[in-house]
Amino acid sequence: MKLGYASSIVKHDVLVKPETNLREYVKEIASIGYDSCGVFSCRGQAGYPGYLSVRDRRELMKLVRDLGCEVAGVGAYGGMMLTTEFAYLVDEPERRCAVDFMKKSVDLAVDLDCEVVEDLAGVKPEGMSEKKAWSSLCACVKEICKYADDRGVFLAVEHLGLVDTPAKFLELTDAVGSEALKCVYDPSNMFKYLGQGKEEILKGVRLNGDYIEDVHLKGVSRDLEFVRPCSDADYYGQREFLEALKKVGYRGSVLVEEYEQFYVSSTAKKPFLAARIAYRDVRKMLEVLK
């Protein structure tokens, strides 16, 4: 398995000076030793498709290759969720906006030689039936998958919202019927937000093994706060999870996922310190599994 890193620190804001940019971000990750990186394309992030010209994308891709790194995933979180966290597609204009954004994220993935675009399914809005919400979700995913498949890209959906279990993800694959549909496996979110225990999560790896195209790794403390994976504060044991991935034949990237509020403050003078420590701890764990 490859070890990668994804962070929300690469922002784009006209009011606040960004702490770093995509080029510096990639250079820093590669210098630490990571094999791959994740690029968030949601609003407010430097990877938002509208912020990157053709020239920007070509220069970024050249840099990634020159550094011997790769882009493991384009995190389009906010596509099917739209503008508010965990919102859902209520009407047709919103659906068109979300689908169009996802297609632009697919185009960005192509330009960055990346095979995976990630997103969440969203939740059922108040007042809408479960059946209608599911039907709307499937229609959107089908259209995005068709677009992605034609361009050699996978749409990877994470287990949250309407698709809240590995079994529910299999229902989605049956309904959509596209080989471009895959899943992002993030045990920390399943543990913290969905209340799934270790055995359920490990069983889910076996259940979704053929569809796992990307993996996110965060630690979870005893009081259910996110911490660095494989740290002393990490209550969720990562070894068994990584072993389960190995058993199902997963060979892709394991992305250490970091948001500013998790490990470092927005004013930290060493924003990549947590990335360095996590690299040391998780790499050590992966070496044991070889």
C-alpha cells in the first residue's frame, strides 16, 4: 500500500492570506516522504476547478511527476452535498449545480492524472420521502458515473448520509449499475459518526473489498475526537484495519486526512508538523504489515 496525505490547509480566500499554495503543499508532502497526496476541489480550497487554469494544472502535474509523487484523490466534498454541510439535493436547479460541479472535478482529476473523485451521498432532507431521496441520489450518481467512466475516472462514495453502511453501498452499486462507482473507506468516520464498532468496520472491508478505491486514515480518541492516526491518543486500533485492507488485496493509497481543526491551529507556524509525525507513525505500521 502507498502512503499519502490530504489536508484542507490549502485554502483560497480573498480575505485571508492562504498559509500555503498547491505547489508548496505538494513539495512539502513529497519532501516528508509521502507517495501520494489528495487535492480537495470543494469551495474555499485552492483545488476548486474554477481557480485552476489549464496552465496551472499542467504546471502542477509536472511538479507532481518531477517529485516522484502522484495525486491519489480529488476530494469534491460539497458536490452532491452542495453548499451546506450534509445538505441534500432538494430541487432540479440544485441537482444540476451539483452534477455540473462533479463533472468539473472529474475533468480536474483527468488533468492531474488521478483516477479517483471522492464525495458523499448527502442525507434525506426534512419533508422528502426516503424513496424520492434515494431515487434522486441514484439518478445523479448514474449521470456522474457515465461522465467519469468515459474519461477513465472512478467516482468513490464515502459511507455517510444515505449510504451509511457497506451494505447500503452495495445497494447503490446495484441501482447505478456502473463500473465507475467505487467507495472511499474511512473507518474513523464510521466509528465516530455512525457508531459502528471495530468488527462491523472490518466486516465492511470484506464486503466492499472489490470496490475500495481510496482510503482515508484519521485517529479517534476515547472521547470521539479526531487525533493523529497511530498516535498514543488514537483509541481506534489501525493495525487490524490495515491488515484487513491487505487481505482484500488493496494496493492503493492510504491517505492520512488532516483538517486544520483536527491537529493544528490555523495560525500554527509549522502547519506540516502533524503530517511529519503521522508519516513516521503510519509508515512504521505499514512496514510491519509487509
